[in-house]
Amino acid sequence: MFEEGGGTMTKFMYKYVTAKTDGFFRVADYKETIDKMAEEGWRFVSGLPARQSQYGAIIEPDLVFEK
């Protein structure tokens, strides 16, 4: 992120956490992970499909956090 005026860069750390599913997002699994990471000071940024089935179901989503 670029800050105006000073010309300095704000640096973020990123953490990727793989969530296990049975082909569908199980609400408790990923919500618990997001809540746990938030308690540790991480902000949820995005979810990306890390692995999909041959039919397109997300088997392992990567949850992306920044600090």
C-alpha cells in the first residue's frame, strides 16, 4: 500500500491456511478458523480454491489473512 506524501510503503504479512472440506464449505470449519485468526490479530482477506474435484467442487480452500 502506498501512502501519499511520504512516499513510504506499508508492508503487510500474509498467511495462508488450508481448510479441509468434504466438497462443500462446512460453515463451522472455516468460520472457526477465521475467528481464531482474528483473535491472533490477522484480518481475513480472501478465500481461494487450492484444490478442486473433477466436477469443480472445492475440496481444499486456502484462506488468506494479512497483518
